[in-house]
Amino acid sequence: MTRDDSRSLEPDPQGLDRVRPEVRALAGEIVAWRRDFHRHPERGFEEVRTAGRVAEALAGCPGFRVRTGVARTGVVADLEGDRPGGPTLLLRADMDALRVEEESPQLEYRSVNPGVMHACGHDGHMAVLLGVARVLSGMRARMQGRVRLVFQPAEEGPGGAEPMIAEGVLRDPRPDAAFGLHLWSRLPLGYAGLRAGPMMAYTDEIGIEVRGRGGHGAYPHEGIDAIVAAAQLVVLLQSIVSRNVAPVDSAVLTIGRVEGGTVMNALAERVTLNGTQRAFLPETRDLCARRVREAAEGIDRAMGTRSEVRYTARYPALVNDEAMTRLAQRVIEGALGAGRVRDDMLSLGGEDMGFYLREIPGCFFFLGAGNTSRGCDAPHHSPRFNIDEDALLLGTEILLRLAEQFVVPGTARP
Ligand SMILES: [Zn+2]
Ligand SMILES: [Zn+2]
């Protein structure tokens, strides 16, 4: 089930009127940062130039203590308010690009790195967080508390959140709340989407090796055909979501790769299946994992094969804190306008922001960046993906308003 797409991408730019002058004055720089990142995309844990540009931009934000090389290419920037005490807020942006060849020849800031592209909008996430840094830097005198900006590598894989947590981004001090956004081309500019509780899925990788016994294709009774067994297993696995998972719950099991056999007239000795499993709830995840093993065992018994099932846990479900989500919703509505926040977002995509939100109460939300009239309606990871850059100003304004809720005493509750 995906409810993260909207039929039409009719943008509603009314929120731009509420963007504060300090952010508006930065518009040129924020867009320039984003285009620079876009032009020079780097893949997970290779964000060396990117990290350098981030650190350079942060050097222009007085008051920030900047650490680079966190989890290899990550950057962490702490700003301490002049007033003593107060809470610590974490804001996170991811940094990595994808192995996608950009297909927008007319784009003046198109990728110069062959086969690599910012096709998910992470270039925009960094630009937003740098915009936030610039404005916050001028607010230190009014601040009581700390803001920690986390520029995290490798969201698309193999995952940068976990190593950054291992290197201490949730310590000294421990953040009281964490927020992050994802620019979303399936939502029109001027809209946002979130959900309290599980919003994105557990992502697990499945590897199954089905072992038979090779032989001549004309004498199948003398061997054990791993291909016939694997084919039955693939079909049987599809009954787990349709027959074992409750229809009102959600899960996905996709076998995306099959490999086996050597020649057309020999029995395959072994077949490897690789797939991905998604679920929102831990019990559903466990149920699917158990049934995958049972299906493999059942096929083994019926067909005489020996199968080995391997699970690799990738990202945990992304679970938004109830109270933080309500707060975020009110803050975002204050910026974008009443009725501009959908609270029913649900995606079986994975997102390693889930690692932070497993430890710290917070909220991750989608910010509309789609606009058909500007050619910004391609899906994420598409070679024609692009965002309406006006969303960068809205994102900066929203994160600043969230930060004010925590570290600027006297800020009105929305
Ligand atoms: Zn992505
Ligand atoms: Zn992404």
C-alpha cells in the first residue's frame, strides 16, 4: 500500500509568503548550494567533495562547532545558544546520490559525474540544512539550548545513520528531539505529509540458496533439480503476504533476482534467490521471516533439496513519535497554511532516519517539491527527477520554526 502519491501536482505557493525575510535573503545561496551538490553528486561514503563543501559553508556560520569525517564522510555541526541550559535538538540531512545516469540534457546544473545523480533530492536536503545553519547562527543570543545539524552519508545504502550513531551523534549531550524532512516529488509544492507511528517500513534482505543434485537433463530421476524447487519456492513465497499477513496490515515480499544453472541440458545443482522484505510492524516482520523459512523447509521436504535462508536486516521501520508529530504538523501548517499537511502518509520504502527515531522522539516528514508546470513530476530515483526549488525555502522556514519551538524561549506554540 502506498499513499505517498497525489493525483495532480497543483502547487500551492501561499506558504512562500510566510517565509521570513532572512530566509528569503538567502534564497540565491540556498539554490546555489543545491545546484552545486547536484552538479557534483557522490555515492554513499564517497561524499568527500560534498562534505568539504558542507564544511566550507558551515565555516561561514559563526558559532558552529564543526566535526568532519564522522562515519567517514559525515559532518556534524553544533550550535550552542548564549543562554545557559535548554534542550538539544537534532536536525538531519542525508548527503548521498545514486547510481543513475541523469537524463536532463537541458539542465544547466546537470551531473558532471557519469552514472551518478542526485535523483532523490538529498542535494536539496543539505541546502536546506545549510540555510537553517545560516539563520540560526544569527539567533544565538536568543537561543537557550543546542541545535545539532547532522549531515549523514549513505542513506541509499549501505546506511550511514547507524555508523554515525556509533560515532556518538546521539551523545554529549543526548538530543531531546530529532527531525528531518524528505523533499517529495509526488506531493505538490506547498504541501507536506507525515504520519504518527510507523510511516516507513522495516527493510530486510533475503538470500536463499536452494541446493539440489546435478545430473543429465534427460535423466531427471537421477538428480534433484534445484530450478524446479526454486520456482515452486518463489510462487509459495508470494502466498505469505496474500495468505498469512492480515489484509489490513501491510507487507511486501519481492524476489528480484534469480540465478542458477549452467547449460540447458543439465539439472541445476543450485539456485540463488535474492529479494527484499518490507513490513511496518515488528510482529509482521517476524511472521514473514518465519514463513519464509517454513516455505523453504517445506519445499525441501517435498523436493529433496537443501535450502539455506539468510536474512540481512537493513533499516528499521521509521516510527514517528505521537507528540512530536502533532507538534510538527501544527508548525508545518503554520508555515504552509491550514489543510496543507496530509497526516496519512504511508510508504513501504526504507529510510535510515528510522535509526535515530528509534532512540530519540521525533518526526520525519515529506515536503512537497512536485510541480508539473516546472517539469518536476518524475518519480524519485528516475533519471529525470527534479524538484521545485521553491520547496527549499519552505523547508528551511519549517525547520527553523521547529527549532524555535525548542531553543528559543517565548516562541508561541502553534
Ligand atoms: Zn532515495
Ligand atoms: Zn531519499
